Amino acid sequence: MLIRRADDLRSSDTTPESLYLNRRDFLAAAGLLGAGLVAGFAPRDAGAMQEPQAVGKPFGLQPDDKPTPWKDVTGYNNFYEFGTGKEDPAEYAKGFVPRPWTVQVDGLVAKSGQYQLEDFLKPSAVEDRIYRHRCVEAWSMVIPWRGIPLADVLKRAQPSSQAKFVEFTTLYDPKRMPGQRSGVLPWPYVEGLRLDEAMHPLTLLATGVYGRDLPNQNGAPLRLVVPWKYGFKGIKSIVRIRLVDKQPRNTWNEANPQEYGFYSNVNPEVDHPRWSQAKERRIGEFLRRPTLMFNGYKDQVASLYAGMDLRKNF
Ligand code: MTE
């Protein structure tokens, strides 16, 4: 994130591609979002039919939002465990094997335990949801995630009354994650949420994208998605979820506290020290579009921050 900005995109990063949505999703999108969005889901050519389909219920999308092509969702990533370039994760995470996978849920809970990935994937709990995705670097995407509400997992663990925050930790295994052999960030990557943010129904533990298991570069096999926050809150390849009473560390804040806060709510009124956050470049588009407060999820989440100074708590 310290390295490249949206302005640095090469043209190969931004070539738009048409998408295929199946009829059910097409109609769902039409019903929920109106004619403007449907126009964005125009019919496509035979080649595009090979692409995975963008399945899911749209959440908080604007009329001109359409899913970012698979090629960009899976080819333009931040995952420093596999390199600092946007195309590095797709290249260097190829050989990573995210199975078997154990997630420890512990800390201030009545029922701590080790979960196998399969425990997170009970078919009844899994949902497909299309969310906006805004990176602190001022680029954005629209991503069809598959996952389960984090609240489901937390409730099963039964947080105690002392639990106020949730801490997440990425796998630490420099043999399998070559970027961890460098000092580019303090390892392992850690993130945190306040408990009410973690329990919010929009907060997802994602296990897939475009109806498929998460590709390695997107954080296989399990990553966090908090759509009203900058993308760096979306910690990848999680092995531990710990309930705690104090605000946890978070990696980017630790690396550069002047530039990256704990809350990291998308806020067009609070600039990053080195660039404006008022606009964003949607991957695949040329012109910048205005950034929306809480990334367009204001109605759902603003009450979480009532009375807080969002310039101080950035
Ligand atoms: N998680 C880990 N473990 N390591 C990382 O480098 N990068 C973060 C976040 N999660 C990162 C991470 C950043 S800066 C962003 S913008 C998102 O992942 C990118 O998610 P995406 O590649 O699926 O778009």
C-alpha cells in the first residue's frame, strides 16, 4: 500500500471485460436496483460465458455499480505475504495449499475451540453477497463474495461480557508465504474490530468469490470482509479469531500510525496525509467517481459511530 496508487495502474490492469450474470441474478438486480444497473449488466459474447458468474444479492450498490470482472478481482490484489506488487499475489500464491485449515476461536468466550474450515461452511449458513470494496489507495471494485456472517461464528463461541473487541490473525508460515521472509510489514498480519462492528450483519467471513472457493490471492481459505471500511481491514488467510477486552493492534497502524488508523471507515471528508479520499478510481473505469460516506453503507452503519469524532478516530 505504501508502494503504488491507483494512478500507477497500467492499462492492462484496467481493461474492462463484460460479465455474465445468470437470469435469476439479472432479475434480482433489476428488481432491487432499477434500470440503471441493469443497463450495466448487458448481454455478453461467447468468450465471456467462460468466466465465472457473478452470483449474489446486491448489498448497498449504487445504480451504476456493476461487478468488477473476475480477471481484476483475482489479478489485482494486495497480499504482502506474496509480494508487494498488485500482480504478485496471483503469481506467487499459486502453489499455496490452503487445506487442511484450522481456525482457533478463543479469548473471552465461553466456548473456545479449534474449528476445521468445513465447520464454517455449513451450507445453510453460506450466502452470496455483492458488496462495494474500497481500498485506502483510492481504487475500488464491486465484488461478489461468498461467506457467512461473522456474527454466526462469534455467537457460537459465546463472548463473555468482558469481550469488547475481536482480533484476527493471518497464518504465519514464511516457508509457504515468502513475503514473510522480508521486513516489509510486521508479521503475522493482524487486524481488529470493535465487537459491535464484528457482530454487524454486513460483516462477512468470506470463503469464496464469484461463487467459487477463494483463490489464494484473495485470502484463501477464509478472510474478513467489512464493506464500509478500507480494504486493509479485510485480513486474509485467517487462523485465529480472539475475543479481547482492549483494542487490538492492527498491522498497517503499527507500520505507519500517521497514515492508517484503527477504524479505517471509508470517509471522503478525511484525507489520507498523502492523498485525497474524496474520489476513487473504479478498476476498469477511467474517470474517478466520488467516494461515499461509509462506502455507501451509511444508513446501515452510521449509528455505530454516533457521537464519535471521525477525524480523530480515522
Ligand atoms: N491480509 C493480509 N494477511 N495481508 C495483506 O497484505 N492486504 C490488505 C487486505 N488484507 C492484506 C490483507 C489490503 S491493503 C487490501 S486492499 C485487501 O486485503 C485486498 O483484498 P483483495 O486483494 O481481495 O482485493
